[in-house]
Amino acid sequence: MNGGRAGQGRAGVSRRGLLTGLGAAGIAGAAGAAGLATGGLIERETTAQGDTARELSLGRSAPEEGRPPALLTPTPAHVHVVAVDLRAERPEQVSQQARTVLRLWGEQARGLHEHGLAEIVEGAPTQGLRPASLGITLGLGASLLERAGLAERRPEPLADLPEFASDHLDPALCGGDLMLHVGAEDPLVVSAVVEHLLGIAREQALVRWSLPGFQRAAATAADPSATPRNLMGQVDGTVNPHPDQAQFGPQVLAAHPDGAASWMDGGTYVVVRRIRMLLDDWFDLEPHQRERVVGRRLSDGAPLGGDREDALPDLAARGDDGEPVIAANAHIRLASPERTLGARMLRRGFSYDLGWSGGRREAGLLFTAWQADPRTGFTAVQRELDEGGDALNTYIRHEGSAVFAVPPVRENQPHPAHDLW
């Protein structure tokens, strides 16, 4: 879930990322002022967080520079990922339905980003709500290209993921012809937009699987710019590539300038995994045991033996007992670029909590990994975790899996995959 090696820090900010930085700066300024009473400090902190929350609620996630909203920063507090299958059977009908759904969703996305659902649909549940940084991202599965008779246009990075030893996959929670990824700061905005978009496509598509996810909200965070934590209490998403960093493009954006896959040039590939956490077993461990499993401190997310979250893990360090400070099967050691030939991904993890079913807790991580090529990104990392006997595998179950191609957002085109047909 967390990468092993720290790269550059969070240098640079995007249009939306700047909002988070301003919130953190406001808090730091209040704390550093001399002679403030406790009440004044709290008031300033609350004001800074409130400003950040208001800016996020007003924000819109219209695509920038061809990038889908899901890649913009900061990450929304709420998402819902839905996979649908088209109803048609014959290739020409599948192809027509795909174009119809993508056109409908593409047109609606532009209007929803600009105006919000309440201005488009009379009586919408979002009446009285701000745009909440709504962002809609669309993806295409390999099954769609196969069923539509477009197998020759399938990019090589859209290959099926291999079977992993740690998989406990349910076929009903895997795959899909199309992906709908909706994110916003407000859960009602997400829910209403998903319902609207699925509703206008119900004649062409039916839901295969869906999973809502969430993170902590900026308004409740002591530091809105801090890396969020997952349901295990671990900092999740350390040293991700940032859109303003030079390595972001080669690591996250696909390069297909010529040939049959040119429709994906400048797009990205996303691996979606539903990872159930065995939380009872996890919290039966002592805190130091949990730290050893992951290889990071619970208090601040720093690698064991390190002094800060983005410090380089010292994989050669040994303790007084002669044993590695970061265990041989610790998650961050096995996921480190040194073990995976430099594999990098933009990891976006969201918690999910569906309550209990049959006495079993249905909660865990909605993991999304955005990358230029899953074969050298996600697959390389997951294979190393498997082969190294990742200690975390005892406490998690990979139950759902899918890979989608997310084409670039281009102006003056009816839908994101227009160049495919």
C-alpha cells in the first residue's frame, strides 16, 4: 500500500493543491506566533481549516492539460468507482453502445464540472450544495475492446494482470467494460452524480460491481496537507509522484505517439483493487508488531530507523540484535524501487466500510494505482510482495481487481476515447 523508497518531497503545487498548502501555512503561522492564548490558537486553526474546506467545496475539477480529474490534487474525500458491462452482444452493437455511453457521460461530465447537478436536474438531491470539487473520470476495460471487435487497438499495457499468490478474487468483483470514477468533497454529491450518470445509460449498460470509498476530510484534519491514514491506522500514500514534478509524466502518463494504441497517448492506466482488511486480527497485534509488518512508525509514518515520513528507508540498517531494522518481509522493503526495478505509480487509496455481512466485517482499502504501464508498475510491485512473503498479506485479502485504460481529455471531442473509433 505504501511505497518503500522516498523520492522527491511534495515539491510544487497545482491549482487545487495550492489550497491545501495555504491551509497548512495558516495553521503553522498561528502556532508560531508569540504570546497567543490557547483559545486564540484554536480559533486560528479552526479558521484555517474552514478556509481550506470552503475552497475545496467551491472548487471544480475540470480537466487540466488533458489529465483526467482523478489525477488532480488534492485527492477528494469521497469517491465511488463503478464498473459496467454493455448489454449488447454483437461486436457492432457493443461498439455503438460504447460510443453512446461515452458520449452521454462525456457531455454530462462537462456540464456537471461547470454547473453541478442541481443546475442540470430539477429536484436533484444536491440542491443547496456547492460543487464540492466534483471530478468525473472514465475508463475502458480490455473486455470492451475485445467484445467490440477492436482487439487490434488494445494497447499492450492493458494486458490482463497475472494471477498472484495472494489473490482471493471474486469474479463478480473483477473486470468490466467501462469504469466510472466519481470524486468530490461531499458524499451526497458523489452519490447523486453516480445515480444520474448510471440512470442516463441504463438502456445500454448494467452495473457489474461498485465500491464507494472515503478519506479524512480537510475540515477535520489538523494538517490538511498531511498524508491520510487507512483503516489500519497507517499513513497510506507516502511520496507519491506529484503532477508538478518532472517524473510524473514518465511514471504516470502513457506514451503511444504512433500506431494502433495512439488513442491512449497522454492517457493513463489504472489498476483498481478491492482489498479487505482483517481488522480484528490486525488490532490484536501490539503497536510495535504492526510497525514491523509495514516497516513504518505508526506515530508519523517514518520508516523504522528514519526521522520523518519522506526519509529514505535504510534497508541495510541493523539493530543491536543484529537483525534488520526493517524486517526482511516488511511491506515497504519488498515494495521498494530497489526490489522492483524502480517501479513507480501514483497510488490513491480510499477506505471502504460496508458494515458486516454474515458476521464478517466488510471493510478495507479501495486501492487505485495510476501509471504509464501496469506491467512495470503495479505488476512488478505485487509480484515482489508475493515472492518475498509480504508480512502484510496475513492481514489483507485482495478480493476484487480490474485494469482500465483512461484516455486523455481532449477539447472539442464528443467523448474521451473518440480517437479509438
